[in-house]
Amino acid sequence: MTQPAEAAVATTAERAAMRRALELAAQVPARGPNPRVGCVLLGADGAVLAEGYHRGAGTPHAEVDALRRAAASHGAAAAHGATAVVTLEPCNHHGRTGPCADALLNAGVARVVHAQHDPNPVASGGAARLRAAGVDVLGGLLADEARALNATWTRSLELGRPVVTWKLAASLDGRAAAADGTSRWITGRAARQDVHRLRAGVDAVVVGTGTALADDPDLTVRHVPLTGPQPERVVVGLRDLPASSRLARAAAAGEPVTHLRTHDPHEVLETLGYREHRHVLLEGGPALAAAFWRAGLVDEVVAYVAPVLLGVGAPAVADLGIGTIADAARLDLLDVAVLQRDPADPTDTPTVRLTLRPRKER
Amino acid sequence: MTQPAEAAVATTAERAAMRRALELAAQVPARGPNPRVGCVLLGADGAVLAEGYHRGAGTPHAEVDALRRAAASHGAAAAHGATAVVTLEPCNHHGRTGPCADALLNAGVARVVHAQHDPNPVASGGAARLRAAGVDVLGGLLADEARALNATWTRSLELGRPVVTWKLAASLDGRAAAADGTSRWITGRAARQDVHRLRAGVDAVVVGTGTALADDPDLTVRHVPLTGPQPERVVVGLRDLPASSRLARAAAAGEPVTHLRTHDPHEVLETLGYREHRHVLLEGGPALAAAFWRAGLVDEVVAYVAPVLLGVGAPAVADLGIGTIADAARLDLLDVAVLQRDPADPTDTPTVRLTLRPRKER
């Protein structure tokens, strides 16, 4: 579809509005089924009519939020002939809310400037629908910034499954436990706290039955701020958990705990993806993590390495199917941080946190 | 011995001269049997008469160097009534050169201000000797700075043996080789180069016969600047090396290669200490390193951890005699650095270097 030449370039006011829309979107934590989106409505004179952003599942999308505010401030016809500047291509999807493309058309918006193109196969097509209805549409303005705002969400939609982060804790010599099986604590207090931060950023926390039986973990987010519900707690494997275990008791109390009786990582992610989980934290144990790794289903590794030597003991990483050095699993190092020890506690230790991503060649 | 009140405090000129003497000392790399020492001679009026520093084994000590320069510039009686400002207590030892205490007395120096007290049991006593001869002596000025200048030398003398640095290279999961034994290369190019920098700073490089037989290493310093001779190359263990091995050929060519037919780390360090080695780099293998560790003879660990997973394969660390987590060997983390990969080489990897010191509680 041909467009008027002036539509292909954003105005200074539109660029400024897009920066503001990115700011608005960033107010909400990045988590859950939906992306973070901001919208600024500009009048024909380039002045701001209203701002809006999406506050989470079940609440109005950013465009609708902005349209409602414009109507509340300036009357029902406020958006007539206006330009909507929005960080994501308006959706064309009947989900919990109606399509934003329709809402913009109904409000009489004349032009839409959006950043990221919608990677969601069930929601995309909004730009085409708007154009077909005669709206002037410019896409891709500050698209990288907008994509970064919803990096995990975008990746999950592109992959067609939840993004998987594998959390790994080990001694400097790669052990997860000492010779007698004791493992509390190898990493330091700050590292254990940091795991709660990781959990607070995902939709589900996954462990194998081995870890659930050995450690009787709670798997909830504690000690750090949590926006929205606790991540779903998921146990993978065929064995039963005793009714007295923390996870079984939480499930009995109606908390979101799921036992998936499978060993197939694909099946696990299919189930969790169906629940619109975009980001899953794999907390162990080594056998489960190795199964995900071998299936090519690990997208990020967060390794907590303590400056501790154990010599012998259970390895933190199981057989990954690597026989020779040429097949070693090489990762890109995204970040290295030292989580300091508590100086008041002589038994505490610092921990080095490595954030890694499997190399694309895999 | 009582001293005049004014002797107990350094003058402004003396403090400035000590800072200059520290600078002079720091010009020489820290390595070898002798400490780095600088000396500034001040005339009775506080003006600088001459400067000197020690350039390494077999060359004049700093005090003698400064006295000679003073005589050359200002005549034989130049140092009469002068003040010698020196970073280390003047020695009282007939080694390769005569005692500096005698040289200062013979030159007619009236006052000596020194920084660090001499920790060397066979060389100390210089201050007492000077005082007994009527020289005004002030010790301890900027002593911490002076000690830091010769930290390893000082530590070696205090321990009564060479300081031992254990170099460890491993995958993120603590492996030194893949399942089939292949191990070249786990760490990145910058890490392998960094090992040459480590070697260039020590007096001897030590490996077990297992490593010597498996890897046929050269163990020389290459690719980095080296001041002074190559470190002595030491093989520890009972097995013979084939005459065709790199180390056997180097020994046959008269290069400093030593085979110590023992498994006892104490015996190894006794031999190397007798040769006035102050700093030894333990390069492997795991069994030798574990023997040093269990004997409490590891003073520092430099761990090169590559962002690589192997899953199975030979562990980088052997049995350290640790049975339970409460006995885990905890280390203090002195430094963490990322040695970047070569962006032009897609097979290269970054490496995280951790510099660690066993906790004192051990």
C-alpha cells in the first residue's frame, strides 16, 4: 500500500512522544503474559492530548487507556483526527480486551506511529488493518528501544515457548554438594537473596522431583519486592511428593503449584506456554537441567559460583552429551558481578554471578 | 638506647626523600631472591646528595649505590654527616655484597631513616648495629608502602619458604578435560597469555610428572616481557620423563629444569627455598595441587574459569580431604577480571579470572 511521502518520517513531536511513551511503558515491571506498552495521543497541532499505558493482564491496553483519558479531559470527540504514538503495533486480537486497532478507528484517529512490530502471531496485523481503513501508519520508530523494553516477552513469542533461564549454583570446582551430600550453603547470602530477585522476574519456577524430595524447597519469592502474583511453582517428574512437603502443602492450600508427571522438557514448556508463561526459571536439579540443555531449550544461564573448593562431591552439572572438547558447550558471557559477603557474618562468602547465553552456533 | 627527641620524628625533607626512595625501588620488577630497595642521601642541609636503588641479585644494594654516586658527584667525604633515607632497614649480612650497615658507618652517615624492618632472619640487625655505633636511627616511616613494594618477598621470609600460587583452569562446571580426555582449549587465548604473565612474576614453575607426561609442556615465559632469567622449571614425581619431551630436552641443553623425585610438597618447597626462590607457581596437575593444599602450602589461587560447560570429564580439582560442607575450603576473593575473547576468532572464548586467598581460619 502506498503512503503519502510525509507519513514515512516521524515529526519532532512524534519522536518526543515516542520517548515519553517508552517511559510510560517502563513504569510497569516486565513480567507476565503481556508486553509493556505506552501510548501518547497528539492533537492535530502536535500538542499532547493524553497519555496511557498498560498496567497488566485484564486492564485496558495502552491505546485504550490513552483514548479514555483523552475523552475524559477533552470530550468524546477528542481523538478525532489525532495521531496515536505507541510503543508496540496496535493489536488486532480479541483477547481479554477488544482489538486496539478497532478502538483507534472508532475514535477517529488519523495517524498511528508505532515502534516495535507485534511479534505475537495471534495479535499482529493491527497496522495492516489500520492502513486498510485509511489510517496513516508509520512503524519502526525507536523499535530497538521498544524491543528492549519487552526483550523476554518478544523472545518468547519468537520462540513460540517460554524463555528458559537455568539457575546454577556451584563451588569453584563445580560441585553442588560435599562428599556426604551436604550442600547448605555453598553460595553466599547475597546470592541466595539474588535468586529471589530472579524468581520475582519470571512466571514459573521449575524443579525436578529429585530436588523437591531432597531439599523440600518452598520456591516462593521472599525478601524482595514482588509485583503481581507469586510465580507458579512447578515440579517435573514421575515421583510423588509426600503430603507433608512444603510444595504439597501449598498445593493443598490452593496455591499455584503444579506437578507435571513427565520427563520431557518440550512437554513441560508446552504446558507452561499454554498458560501464557513467557519466562521460566529452571532451578534444578542437574538431571532436569541437563534434559533441557540437551533438548536445546536453555536460553540463558545464571551461574552463582562461590569461592569455595570441595574437591569431591555431587557435580552441579550432569551429563550434557558432550564427549570431546570440540563439542564443549560455549556460552557468551553477558555479565559478571560479585555479590559481596556480609562483613558481619564470618561464615558468609561472596559469590560471583555470571550471566551467560548459549552461543548461537549450537 | 635513648635517642635525642628530634630523631623520633621524620622531617619534611626525609618524608619526601622516602617517597622518592619508594619510587626508585619500584623501577625494578618484583622478583627473585632480593627485595626492591631505594635510597636517598640527604646532606646536613636537607638537600639531596644522591639517589640509589638495587637492580637485582649480584648488584650493589641501594645504600651502596647511593653512597657511590654521592662520592662520584661530591667527593669521597660527601656522605659524612649525611642522612640515609632507605625503604628497608639496612642489612647486616655478608651475602654477595658486604653489610650495608658497615658501608653507611664507613661513609660517616650520621642518621638513617628506614621504612620496613628487615624480615630476613639472616640479614636483620642492621638498625641495632648502626645505633650501637652511635648513628641516629628512625625506623618504620611509610613502612606499609615499603612492605607492599615487596609483599611476596616479605611473605616468603615470614613463612620461611617460597610463597605458593596455584594456577587452576577449569570449565564453569569444574572440569579440566572433556570425557575423552581432550582439554585444548578450555580457557580463552587471553587466559593462556595471562599464564605467561604469572610465570614471568615467579622464580619457579612446578608441575607433576602426570601433567608433564600428558601435556609435554614447555613451561617457559613467552609472549610477555620477562626481566631476568626464565623461572626454573620443576617437575615433581617419581616417574621419568622421556628424553624426547620438551622438558628433558631443555634440561639436556643446560637450561634450568629440575626433576624432584618426591611426592612431598614440604620437600619440594625446602629445595626451592634453599635456592632462594621466593615465589613458586603450581601449574598442575590436580593431584600435585591437592597434595600442596592438604599440606596447607597454598597461599594464593588464580582460577581461570571459562564460560564453557562440559558436563562430564576429568575434574580440575582432586580430593582435598573435605568430607562435609562445614569443612569446605572457603577463600577470600581478592579480584575478579574478565579476560576478553579475541573478537576476530569465533572459536575463542572469554575467561573469568578469580584471584583468591585461602581464609586465615584454615
